[in-house]
Amino acid sequence: MNAAVNQQMASATTLDALQLIQLELKAPKSKYNSFGKFHYRSLEDILEGVKPLLQKYGATLVVTDEVQEIGPVVVITAKAVFTDAQGKQTMTTAHAGVDITKKGMDVAQTFGASSSYARKYALNGLFLIDDTQDADTDAFHQQTNAPAQNNQQNAAPAQNQQRNQNPPRAQQQRQQQPQNQIAPANAAQQLTQDFQQALNAIHHADKEADLGPIYKQFKSTRYEAQIVQACKAKKDMEGWSA
């Protein structure tokens, strides 16, 4: 058994351990964004996938980050250092801005989110992980077809419900006023929930085109300015066109 392990280690050295790990690493997209309706992988997904391969090839991985202030922007720079069994090192870096004024998050959470984001993309570069949606996978087609299927399934119950539930006119008038009072509150609450999910979708957007539909949804709402600011920050972070 030791001979087999030694032979495997020698083969790994000859072929380059990093290259072998890049070929063998499987980091599935286990997380789902319900607003953007797409799956994505997290930093934890990548680390869980790479740990057995590091042990297999006698390599180590160290991921660190540091905080810098570039003008008015606070930036976290993550560094991933891969060291093979022979001591050869390969390093990649990635950057992420920190928005300490983000609503719904305290300072520690904003720094933690930016740290995870930067570390994830440093590892993406190191292990050649493509973080775009895979249009040829079953999961992609399930996501694409699910809305149409749900609409077909919900159409018949909705029609039956409309035929079977026809309350008297007087009852409709009595119910109308409370429903009108509740509806604005429910709409405002739903808009707030959609806004929080939209921020997460912007954070995990893979390309600039993903931002357009999000902006259109919140155009002329009270969240329009914040969505514009979040999209601009994402574009600046990724180096996309203004």
C-alpha cells in the first residue's frame, strides 16, 4: 500500500499536482437563489471539494485576506497560496469591496460577506473553476421549465376556484374594505423581501447582463436608487463597463 501511495505521489509530482487537482476537483453548485432562479457554489463548496485532493497529493492550501482602503472604498484582498509536495507555490488574489452601510447587515457581516466573496474568486482562479451557469445541464433546464410547468399546474385550480367560490354581492362589499387595507401592507412587505433577494442576486451575478432585469423590476420604486448603487458597485468590482 505504501508503494502504491509513493508511486501516486511521484506521478503527481511529474504531472504537476495543481494541474491534477484542477482536473479532478468537483465543486457542485449546492446553493439556490430563489430571486434570480439560479444555482451557485459557495466558498464552502469549493473547500469541501478540494480538501480530499490536497490530502491525496500531499499539497497544502492557505487562504488569507487583508483590508485596504483605496480612496473612499474599503477593499478586501484575498490571497490563495497552493504548495505542492515539493514546495512549489502558486498564488492567486482577488478583491471585493465592503459596503459598511448595507441595510440589514452589521459591520462584521459586511466584512465577512466580502471576505467570503474575495476568497471564493481567488480559489476560482487557482483551480480554474468556471462560475457561470451551465446551460447544458439538467438543473438548468429544470430551472427554465419549472415556471411554465407551475403555471400550467396552477391554471386549472385557479379556474375551478373562481367558478366554485362566488360569494354574494353583500359579502363581497363587506370584505372589500379590510382587504384593501391589508393589500398595501402585504405589497410593501413583499417588495422589501424582493429587494433583499435582489441584493443577493446582484452579489452573485456572473455577467453584466444579469443586472438588467433586476434593475427593471425595481425601476420607479422606493428601492430604485439602492439597486442602481448596488449594480454600480458590482460593475466596479468585476471591471464591467459602466
